[in-house]
Amino acid sequence: MMIDPLLILLFGILTVVGLVVFLRVNAFLSLLAAAMLVSFMTPLKPGQFWDNHIKELCLAFGTTAGNISILIAMGAIIGKCMLDSGSADRIVTMLRRLFGEKLIPAALLTSGFILSIPIFYDTTFYLLVPIARSLYKMMKKNYILYLLSIGLGATLTHTLTPPAPAPVIAAATLNIPLGSLLIVSLFVAALTAPFALGIAFLMNRLLPCPDVHFEDEPENTKQEHENTEPEHQKYQTSTISETNPSPSLFWSFAPILVPVFLISLQSVLEMLDKSKVLVWNDDWLVVKNLCRLLGDPQMALIIAAIISIGVLSHVRKFSLQELSNRIETAIFSAGMIILITSAGGAFGAMLRAARIGERIEECFQDETALTGISLLLLSFAVTAIIKTAQGSSTVAMITSAGIFAGIVKDSTVLPFHPAYLAVTIGLGSCVTGWMNDSGFWIFCRMGGIRETDALKTWTIGLILLGFSGLLIVLILSQLLPLTTLPI
């Protein structure tokens, strides 16, 4: 019997939300159960048997794990070493002196915004979350503000601007030059950034005291976070005292800046190579291969982890056994994060296998005659529905771009540059980041936030971010249509 994909989606949502939120079942087991239910509700293809459901689920789980395992493990090691060595505290102290406490959220959002242009959102979050954690330990407040400032800033450029994969594919599908999309998307993202900061402040006010627990810290961490002021002063004194010296500012920043430099360098060289501006002859092939190797995000984070371990060893003078124990603690915490994130990826993959995206596409296949503001509103809504249904921003953008590609084949029907359409699709892919999105679990586990608190802050924050950007696009498309840009 053929089951409507939308009904499958409904059962999947009820299963994961019911198990995690109401029955308090472990997130990994809840997502695995929901993924299995969705898989078994999906009709088998001709010649397949029931065991194919399990094989497809395991394949999707393994694919997600393969993409994120090393990144998460290295990110956990970097975070642990930066916290234990005092690197994160040193950066926090510098930020407080340079910007003042009130401007620190803006500095974090700007950092996430800029870093997420050359590198992926996940990598940006892994690199900056130790700073947010250290800020929270030092100030005992505003943790949601710091986390969302990083996350929302990184989300803006990751979903809107090239060279992120989804905007590049959407541009190709809509036949928009990357240069035009880069100009428009950066303009829209920059204007949306103040709204993102305001959203972070709002969510922080709604949840000023989240239940925070870091996987790589003992169970009494919560009590430590709630210390009185004398203990707070004691923490700061011990951090900068002679018995626990901090590394220099250069070495404190090294685990963050080195991978950013390597990945950015590779991105620039790749763009120059594709545009034929840079031609590699045989004598330089070794250099090209070396740049590609070092610029790979996973390799770059491995190098950053080695640097952070070296800094920790040099500053704290730990024995090899103690150093190994610290690293193992980080790896153990990364293991649970990897399991939960991979299960979330498998859940989203099973929803995609149920052809939910195609079912939603059928509902809007006759709407290609729309133009103007109605087109922007519809493209945003379609992308948001697809993203909410199956969890992947990339899939949502690609699917939505395919739906509306026919409109931009003849650019004369649009009263504005088609790049606005691509940006609107990117903003729609921000809505909604919840339990079928691996990014949701990264935010929860790397940030040490409970799932219910993440739904109240991260999920709602992304919805508000998407609608804020949409409002800006609607205004800009009318006041500044940019029809003179190359199509």
C-alpha cells in the first residue's frame, strides 16, 4: 500500500519529538527509532526486501558519520585543549579589553559571519565555541547570547554566499553568475546581521539561565558554573597566575587562524584555477597537491588539533599520561556527539528517501508563472517547508531552485535581479533547524545545551533570522532591483 509521504513525515516528527521531549529517551535512540519508522513506512523498490531498509539506514548513518566524525573529534580536542591551556581565556580577556563586555556578542557574530565564507558552518562553530564556553565560565551569564551570535552569524554566510556548496549549486541551477550572487548575498547578509544580533539578545533574555552541561567535564560542572563572586574571582586569578600561566596571544589564536588560513588559501587557489587566472605547470603540481591536502577542512583541523595539543603540553607541562587523559576525555565526548549527529543525518536521509521533497514539489509545480514579490514569498515558503520536512539546507535549496528555475530562463519576466530569488531560497533554508537537522545536534552537543532549550532558542532564532532576511530582500528588490548587474 502506498503511503502519502506527508503522512510519513508526520509520523516521523511525532516519533522523534515524543521520544526526546516527552519521554526523555536518549537523543541517539530516538532519532534511530524515528529513522527506522520512516524507512519501513517507505515503499520498497521492485526487487528489494525488508532488510534493504536497514541497509539504507546504515548507509545514510555511515555517510553522515564519515563526513563529520573527524571534524567533530578534532573540534572537541581543539576546544578541550584551548580551555585547559588557557588559550580561550586569553582570547576572551583580549576581546573584553578590545571591545568591552557589551560589544563581545557583536565581535563573535562578526567572526562567525566572516569565517563561514571560506569554511563550512560546522568548522566555524567548532573553532569558536571554546571562546563562548570560556566567556560563560568567566562571566557566568549570557551563554545563549554568545552561542547564537556565533551560530547565526555563521549561518547567514553559509546559506547565502558562495563558495558554500548550496548557493553555488543554486546559482548554477538558476543560471546566475557567481559574481552577481556574491555581491547581492553579501549585501543582504550584512544588512541582516544586525537583526541576527538582536535575535541573539532576545533569545538570551527568554532563556537567561539554560541548563548547561559539557560532555568533557565532570558532573559537578553545573555547580562550578553557579559559583559565587569570590569563586569567580578565584577562577580568574588561577587562570592567569604564575602557577597556571597562559600562552601568548599568538599561540592562543593559532588553532583558529591556522585552519582558517589553510582552507581560505585553498578556496582562493581553486577559484583562480577554475577561472584560468592561475595555471599550474608540471613543476608546480607538488605545490598544488600540497595546498589541496593542507586546505582540506578535515586535514586543516587535524593540524589545528596538533597545534592545540602542543600549546597545552608546553604551557601546562603535563606528563604524557595526563595529556593522553585530557585528549581521551575530549574524544569520548565527541563520540556521543558523532552518534547523535549521524542519527540525525540518517533520519533526514530517510525522509528524503520517502520522496517528501518530490511530494512538496508537486504541490507547487503549477506556480511558475508568478513574478515579483509573490515569487519571493512563494520560493521562501517552499524552501522552508522542504527544509523543515527533511532537514538538509543544501537539499532544500537545490530542490527549490529546480522548482523555480523556469522563471529565470527569461529574465525579462522578473522586475529585479534573479540573484534576489537565490538569496530568498537561501533564507528559506534557514527555516526550520530542528531534530532532523544535523546542525541542530551540533549546536546542542558542542554547546552543551539540552534539546528542549535548543528548540526554544536555536530553532526559533533561525526562524526569526529567515524572516528578517526575507523582509530585507523584499525591500531591496523594490528599492534597488540591480537589473544592470550581469544576468
